Amino acid sequence: MSTRISATSNALKSFLAHLVSRRASARILSTFLCALIVILRSFSRFGGSYAFLVLSLKELVFSVQEDLAQQVEITVLNIPGAFLGIGLSTLARFLATLYEPGSLPSRLIPAAFLIAISFFAGWAKSRLPRLHLSARISCFVSIWMLATTEPYSYEDVWPLTRDFLWITISAAVICLFSSVILLHWTSTHLIEEISSAINDLRRCLLLSMEGSSLTAISDLQAMHAKLVRKSIKLSEAYAHAAFELRIGRVGVKSLKPLIGIVEHLRRELSWGMREPYAGTADVTEREDSLVSFDESVFRLTDNILKALTAVERLITVAYANSTLYRKNVRIEKDSVVTASINLNIAWTNTQDEVRKLNLATLTESRSVDTKSSADAVRAHSLYVASLLQIAYDTSHLLEATQKIGANHEASRIRVWLPRVSSQWFGIAPRTFIMDEYGANIAQEVTEAETSLSAREIHHGMAPYRAGAQETQEKRHLGGMKPGGNPEAKGMRRYSPSSFLCRVRHVWNHPHMLVLRLRASRAFRSLQHSSHLRHALKNAVGVALLGLAAFLPPTSAGYTWFKEVHGQWMIISFVWVLETNTGATWRVGYLRLSGTILGAAYAYVTWLICHKNPYGVVIMITLFDIPISWIIIRSSIPSLGVVASVTLPPVVLSQYIATSLTTSTIDLAFYRGLAISIGIIAALSMNSLVFPRHCRVLFLQQSSRTLGLLSQLYHLLSRDTLHRSRVFGPNDKKKVLKLELQIRNALHRSGALITTMHDELSLVPKPMRHYRRLIDKLQKVLDLMTGLRKVRENIPRQVTITAVFKERREFVSRICIALFACEHVFRTRQPLPQYLPSARQALEIVANCIEAQLQRAVEEDSQLRGLPMIYSIAEREVMMDLVDTVEDVSELCRELFGTSVWLTETWGQGLVENGLVSPGEGWHGTLGR
């Protein structure tokens, strides 16, 4: 009972806090003002019979954002979109008046304009997310102006244009006015995300020091998963902040190095701290050198934690201060400088202690009587290797933070304008209520998946090149022959066969082949463009649903369209149609639920208030309080948006249009019917015409990600495959580019899973397996990053050059496993029952390296230093990589099955008869 009371109390406190929040207050004020100007006849007369659309546009397009800068941005972007729609619609109406009212041209011209506007708006919505709302408002005003009025006359053109100009400007100005009064002038969202991510890094590092209990391990795994999400959100927040209007002293670009370093720290914590560090419980039984070494490790960890705290404080103060008065950050700057000095000292001391460690000591520790002690030493080495790398990156983090502090002291407060570019248009505003969570998450079909490969093109062009060379040689030889009949030569020159030969020669000319290849790429790009397909679906849907609006005025279809207010049917289709099927389903059922909620409240409002203007304004304003909470705080904002939009047409239509004869209950019913028809049409369009199912996109994306991981691992292993090759700067650039591509691909896959969950399917989807796959692929990426950093410090002569053959075998088995998994996701065929075992190859590599290290110790008993630690750490990272890749293979078997030709009984019989040994060089379903 007490638990329920406590939960109720917390919910009540959250709701009250919401009521006093700036954004909620600004939303409620804008609703009140919009309702007020619609009720007042002296103002609403400028909007005509459609004045109630001020509330609709207020909610759908100009809704109050989190800060003033974002409100200014959506106002500047969306007003031109509305004006463009109004201007084109006015032009269409004017051209229609040149013909007899009700004639075919007078109806065909507006229909053609509406379809064209819908096509280009659909393309802009899919291709340019920042213009998402601008494209929608263009469709909105065009539908109202072209599909809802009587046959056109010249006298009716300009008053309707004036009405919609007033409606648009009123909604935009009122929302902007409310924002100026109540909202913050700038956003601190990015700083809050960075501060939260740094705090989680500190907690993760602390958890790694607590001990090896099951609780600590579970908490650490949960923290790693949380950090992955935080890092992705951090990159998204920076992408939004970099293209937002902002007021402050320090530019957002100064934070870009911090975001990259936070991701590096997250990866190092992932690959280097497989389980919590056991500590020094047996310190009394260890050698003095090891005791001193452990103490330096703990001091370094403590200084890293203090450095992260100092960074968090300074950037919070530097970016949160957007007032005219500069806040003194001297204390925070001094803390960062002190943390930097102490960290460098601790880092140097730890490296000195590492150099004192004798390789023979650790080797003996690895071969003691219990396996657990050897595992502890290996985990210890892995921890130290990652900790040194963490300290290195933290020092760079401190340097970048010091620059931010210096810029804050030297800069004045200013307005940071967004950089308008193609990339700016490709990023949706951060607080835009996007019903499709993760729009543009599905990457366009790549050229490699839809056209010939480079090798195929090369071999396809080879015969033409050979033929051209042979023809040239024949001409050269023919020109050297004396004699010949000139008339016969002229006849052959103008014969049909000669003409065809010339055409074939021009068609297969090298320059023409280049043009043909370019034209082929352009054609395939258009053919497989999801943006053009979405534009086509948007235009076709609007044309079909709006067909009745352009029939002859005496037809039954036109009468039905006017009676049920069919414009809401078209608008619902435009608002529900999203770029993939799962998002359309989510938007559809939420909008239908919101319509029912809004229509029910509208009917209750009409029963209570009728045409009482004061009561109507009060009821509309009161309804916006819970709606604001749904939009701002809940995970289903579109439900609140549609509920809010449903209310004004039902409540205010009869108040504004006194000649309206439809009853309120019928109006609410027609509104729900039109919305339902539009939703069904959008779902049918996205399911039957160019369907983009998230599951198919996810499988394609997973296959591409596995292919990129295979490329990354092959690039990382080049120095082990070529004796004379060293990992150079160009290789590092390629590796970093591949890591970024894989990270983006994993993010898109995760977003597709979220949207896939909303797809309606008769067949249940293995969502749990898909989520596990993303986690495993993320782990593979982190481990490959760890391998890259560890291998920069290992002794190449001992651990690479001396074991080339064994390392090549290990690399090939990892690549074969990744290649098999990639094509399983591409073809959805069962995985082979057996694959070469990377685990066994790793054991061979590890034994050979250990033998080489023993031999090196015999030759030089004073072998010490970081290479020793990194050599042990590399084995641990490769072991984790093998485990994770085999987990991916098992997931592939569970998802797509196995091509089995040997049962478990047969396998046991072969083992018992001594024909094979268990797991002899292979990994399959019969055991590892």
C-alpha cells in the first residue's frame, strides 16, 4: 500500500513540475491566445470560415519548442513553406477561373497542381528532414485551398488567399510571442548529454575497481550498454546543436574533440575491462615490485576519475552561462590544470613501474598451480593496458577542456547562426516531434547491391577494347595494300551494314562506354531511390483520395466528399504516410487513438458550452494541460498532437460558420471516419506499393555491417600478412573511416529494430535475437578497436614476425566466419554446420607466442616494459573476439538454421571410434 502511495505521489510531483515548466507554460499560453483570437470576431473575420485552423497549425507546425532559438528556426523555415503552398494554390485557382466554372479544365488544373505539390513535398519530406514540417504545411494549405472550395470564380480567389495568410501568420506569431516571454533563449541539451556521458564513464571505471562479484559484473555490463546508447545520443545531439541557432560565448565546434574522446574512452572501457578488477587482496604474498605496481595503478585510476570530474564542471559552467555577465571560471580552470599535472605524473609513474616488471616474474605467475591465478594475471595485464590508453585519452580531454575555458574568458556573448548546407537540410530539428522514430535510418540501396561490380565491368569492357584494337590493326594493314576499286569502296561505305558497323563502333567506343556507365549509375540511383518512391506514393495517395473533390459539382462523389469533410481524409493520409511500414503503423494507430480522444472531448465541450465563447476558450485551454504532458513527457507524442488538432474543427466550426447545418455529433463522427479512411489508405500504400519493411532493411543492414567488420579486421591484420608491411598513417585513416561507417550502420540497425517493433505482421519476429546481434556486433567493433591500440605497442619481432604462419591461419578463420555470417544475412540461407575453428587457431598462436617469449627471456632475462603487458593483453582481446564471433555464428544458426549432414549421434560415434577428435579444427553445432 505504501509503495502505491509513493508511486502516486511521485507521479503527482512529476505532473506538477510539468505544469510549471517553461515549455508547458508557453504551450498553454499559445493555446489560450490562439483560441482567444479565433473566438473574437474582430480578429477571426480575417480568417474567414477557416479561422479555427489557427489552432491546427499551431499544433502541427509551429508548436512551442524547448528554447527560443529552435522556435525562431521553425518559424523561419515553415512560414516560407506555407507561403509557397498558398502561392501555388492561388495560381491554380486563378488559372481555373479562366474557364467556365465546373468545366473539365477548371477542375483539372487545381487537381494537377495539388498532385504536383504533393509529389515535391513528399520528396522533400524524405530527402530533406529539416524541411519535413515545411513540406507538410505546403500540402496542408494546398489541400484546404484546392480541394474544399466550390467551383472557382475570380472574386473568390483573393479572399481565400488572405484568409490562409492570416491563419499562418497568426499561428506563427502567437507561438513565437509565447516563446519569447517564457522560454530560455538558448539550449543546454548538448552540455547535459556530455556531462551525463562523462559521469557514466566515471561510474563505469569505479565499478571496474569494486571486485569480481556477480552483482558488480552485472552492473558493469549494464553500464557498458548504457554508455553505447549515451555515445550515440551524444553524436546526435552534437549534429543537432551544430546546426541550431544558439546564443552563447563558446561555439559548439569546440566540443567536437570531446565527443570523439568520450567514444574512445567508452571503447577502451569495453575491450579492456572484461570484468571488474580484483584488486590487491593478496598483496602481502606478492613481490615488492608487484605491490608498488598495483599502488601506481590505483593512483592512476584515482587521477583519471578526478580529471573527468574537473572536465565535467568546467564545460558545464562555460556553456551554461549565456547571460550578458561573464561568470568567473577561474576555480574550474585551476582544477583542470591541477588534474592535468597530477594525471601526467601518475601516468609517468605507472609506466615506470611497468618497465620495472620482469617478464620472467609474470611468466612464472601465469604457470602457478591454479588456473585462476593465471587468469587474474592476464586480466590484470589487460586492465593495465586499457588504463594506460584511458589515461592517454583523458589527457587529451583535459587539453581540449582548457582551450574551452580560455575561449570562454576571451569571448563575448554572441549569436551563433547555423551553417546552411546540404548536411544542414539532412538533419531534422532536435525537438521536432517526429512520429517516425529514426527517420532516414534506412540507408539507400548501395551501388554494389544493384549493379555490376568493378571486376564485372572490367571484364565486360575487355572484349570491346580488344575488338577496337583489332579493327584498328586491320585498318592499318588495309591502308598499306595497293590498288582497290574506289567505287566499290564508296558503295560499301554507305551500305546498311557499314552504317550499323559505324553505329556499333560509336556505341562501343571507350568514351561512350564511360558515358554509358555513368548513365547506368544515374538510372539505377533514380530507380532505387526511396525518396522518389515516397514522393510517388504521396502524390498517388493524394490523387486517389482527392478525386471526389474534383468531380462535377452535381455528382454524388462530390456531394459525399463535401458532406464528410474529405479534406481531413487527405490530410490524415499525408500525415500518416511515413518512409517505412513500421513507422506508418505506429503513426496510424496513435493518430486514430488521438482522434477518438479529441472527438470525445470535443463533444463533451459542446454539450457543456455550446456557443459560449468564454466556456469554449476555457475548455480548450484546460484540455491542453494533459495534452502538453503527453507531448513533452511521454513516448507517444503524436497521440497528443492529433487529439489537440481534432478539437478545434468540431468545437469551433459551428461557432465560426453559423450557416453550418451539420450537428456536432455528426461532425465528430465524420471527422473520425475521414481520419480512419486516410490511415487505412496510408497503411495500404506503404504495405502494397513499394513496401519498405524494416525487417528486410535490418537484414540488409546487418549483412553490410558484417562485411564492413570483415574489411576492418583484414585491414588491421595486414601487418601480420605481409612481413615487410608496417601499419602506416594511410592505413590508420582507412581504419578510422571504417570504424565510423560501422558505428553508423549499427546505429541505423538499432533504430530499425525500434521501428520494426511497430510493424504488424502475421509471423512473429525474433526481436530478442536481433537485439542480441546488435550488441554482439558492437562488441566486435570495440574489440577490433582494442586490437588496433594494443598492437601499436607489442614487440613485433617476438609476437608477429616469428609467428607469421600461425597468425595468418587465425586471421583467415576469423574472416571466414564473418564472411559466412554476412552471406547468411544477405541470402537468408542456413549456415554450414561446420566452420574452421578460430578458437583452436588462437590456442596455437598463443602457444607459439608464449614459446617465443620464453626464448626471449632466456636470451635476455631483464626483458621488461610495456611490450610485455601488451603482449598478454593482445591474447585476451583476441580470446574475447573469438568468443564474440562464435556467438554471432550461433545467432545465425538460431535465426536461419544449419545445413546439417552429420547428427549428434553420428558425431559421438566417430569420436568413440577414434576417427576424429572432438572439435578437431572445426566449430559447429556438435560442440566447440
